[in-house]
Amino acid sequence: MFMHLKVLLPYGIFADQHGVARIVAETRDGSCGLLPRRLDCVAALVPGILVYQCESQPESYLAVDEGVLVKTGQEVLISVRRAVSGADLVQLRAAVAQEFLVRDAEQKSLRSSLLKIESSLISRLAALHRG
């Protein structure tokens, strides 16, 4: 018995793999392992390394951004914003650190700046309306 793994990005399918024997993903609570007979589940993923192994093949590695994992029966769907495949774990960990975590920090800073500008604009409009 094996699983069918699909890794989905906003613009398409990144990976579509049949015959997956096991999957390990990183969640907010730590690593989450999936085997074919595990009960159905949903997990929020954090930026990290996704490991999966197909029947009688070596492990495969994907660096994934935050997203969600859904297991229903033998189907495992993983939806993330970004993903990078590779065989070298050191390079993939570096990709997670540089591309995903740094971009997320920049996006949070940008959102914070936009909220300040929006708040200032609303205050000015309210002042004009009052007076």
C-alpha cells in the first residue's frame, strides 16, 4: 500500500508522485510523519524540508515554504507558496533560510508599513470629514 503525493503551488503542480511509502514534513509542533495507513489529517506547514521516499528508492527532498498538508485516504496534498527540489540537504536548508524566511520577514515589514500608511490616511480623511 502506497500514497499519492501532490505538491501544489499557486501557479501549478510542483510534484506529482505515486508509490510514496513515507513522508516527513515540518509543522509548527515539530516533524510530522505519514505512512499509508495513518488516519486522515490536516497540518499547517512551516518553511522547512519535506522528505518523501518512494518504493525501493532513496529519499527525495523538497524545500517548501509555509502551507498546508491534507491526507485523505492514500492521497496527500501539500499546498505551499514556494518549493525547491534538490539532493543536497545543506543547499536546501540554505534555500529555506535565505529565500523563504528572509522574504517572509520582508513581507511582514512591508505589511506593517502599509498598515501605518493606511491608518494615517484614514485619520486624515476623518479629520477632513469632521472639519
